[in-house]
Amino acid sequence: MATILNKTNQFPENMKCAHELIIKAKNGEKGNSKGDTYALPAFNVTTYQGIEAAIEAFETLGSSGLIAFSNSACKHFGKGDALEGLEYIHEHVKFRASKSSVPIATHLDHGDNIGEHGRKVIRKAIETLTSVMADNSTDHANKCATSLDVNIEATKEVVDLAHPKGISVEGELGVLAGEEDEDTKSEISTYTDPEELKRFLHETGVLMLAPTIGTMHGPNKGKPGHKVKLNLELAHDCLEIANSINPDIIFVAHGASTLYQNVVDHALTSMKGLGINEKEIETWKNFVGTDWEQIKGLIQNGFCKINTDTENRQTYLSALLGAVNSNASKVDIRYYEKITYKALVDSYIQKLIMAGNYGVWHEPKIDVKNFKFDLTL
Ligand SMILES: [Zn+2]
């Protein structure tokens, strides 16, 4: 028997289990009204600035907030120690959330229950965050896909630990291509098998699932000029199966970063101004983002958590290049911090609007229809 999610658990003030917020999105709930399905972008953050910028964006729009931390982000917060990093994250977000106008969920991205390190991190995350991903489809240490049996057993073990504490669990079935960070990269990729999906959902009891349907991690989602075509037919087959098992199951799209042309243009202009070599400029020109129209279609059908990292990294770097290009002798950390912070907030706001995640907890504080994502102060 799969362990069910305990929905009576009390989290610190204004903190919620990720599933509780995402199921509202799947049901189209905003305030007391019911409308179209929307999605929670899970913003992968790696710095305190990123946490602050994401929460400011959530508060600006009255959004449901979801912040994700990868294993390497946890390590960065903990100066090499992911377990300590999770404690810093826990204390920081708890304090910030207590002053927030909207609820916040925190999620471990690409945790696993396969290797010794992964097992320690995911257990710590169950104590410190409100949601975890148990990505047991890959054995990262040995760089190979795991068998379905191993994936089910390892994921069920996490569900058994997490669900009684009210912590939601995201599983992964199939192997996703591309590179997210040094701990999450894969040269292999396989699509999710619908027959395996049935068994996986029944036996693990996960309420969040990342199927592999062709999305990719990293800044190069396909070759220049050619966007990756998602396997939408497979996505719909999988959704149908999941909904027939339990309509509370949410699908997750990994690698849902969009490439913003204004971000690329701003970076290119700044790099030329700074005399940066052609090779770096070429790299920027060759970035390929996910096709938003395809992601939008997935959201309408129940992919209500969309993982977003690369676009915010690009935004940060583009804003920093612009700040240095326009004022390289400004000896003031705050100047550069302000510019990158505002750019991040804008980047987050842009994605929240695209995903329809605004006006959920209160009216947006800005005119959503006329918002302009701008990289300058
Ligand atoms: Zn991912």
C-alpha cells in the first residue's frame, strides 16, 4: 500500500507543502474563484539574492511561491556541505516567509535515494524543506539508468519517509537529457513508458511526477535554429493514465526555461562594448530555449510545475555584463547587486505571468497586462 500524504501537518508561518499549492493550480483555484489551470514555475535558486528576488516576484503578483534547490545549490549555500546548506536555506526561507504576503514552498530538485550522499541529502531535505524530488531513474554515480524495480523501491522508501510528515515527493520515470549542473547531467535519455508509469504511480504513491517527453536541461535545448519537439502524444497518454489513477497527481516539466530575446540582445551589446571575444559571443548566439507554445499546451493539461533555471542564470549574467559595460569603474557592490536583483525579479515576474500564476492570494501590485521585462534600472 502506498503511503498517503498527510495534509494536516503544520509548517512554519506562510510555508506550505508544494503539492498543496500546485494542486490549486491544476484545479484553477485563485482566491475564491475557479478558472483556467495555471502552473507554478519552480525557480531553481543558488544564492540568497535569488531567494529574495523570487519572493519579491511572488509578492508583487500575489502568486503561489515555489523555490527549488539542487544538490549543488545546497552545497553552495553550505560552502561545500549540502546538509549544512539545507539548514541555512531552512532558516533563511522560514524567516523571510514569515514576513511574506503569499505562501512559499521549498523543494529539493533532483534529490535521489540511490547513492550514499543522495540518501543523506534527501533525508535532511525532508526535515528542512516542504517537498523533495526523488530522482531514482538514474544512478548518477555509475552514469546509468536504473531498473524500474530499483526506481520504484527507492522512490517508495522516500514517500514512506516524507508523506507522513506532509512533505510531497516528485518521482522521475525515464531519463532526461542535457545538463542542469555538475550533479545532474546525462548523455543518455529515454522516454517514459506508459505501462511502467501505471506500476510506478500505483506502487510508489507519488503525487508529483516528471515524465520524460523530450524536454531538456541546460541552455541548449536543441541545435541552433531548431527547437526540440516535445512528444505531446506521449505526454497526453501519460496524463490520462495518471488522472485515472488519482486526479491529484501533478506532472512536472523539467527544462522549461525560455530564451528571452531581450536578455540575449542585452548580453550581446554589452559583450561587444566590453570587447569580449567572438567565441563567447557565439556561445550566447547559439543558446536554444524551450518552445513556450508547447509548454503552454502542457500546462493546460496538467503539467502544473515547470522547472526553470537557465533563463534566470542568463538574465543575471546579461544584467551583470550590462552593468559592467555601462559603468565599470563604479566601486560599489550594491550598484551591481541592485541591477542583477531587479533583472532577476523581472525575469521571475515574466515567467509567473506566462504561467498564469498571479492574483492567487491577493491582487497583483502591478498591471500584469502591461508589464515590461527590462534589464536596466
Ligand atoms: Zn530537472
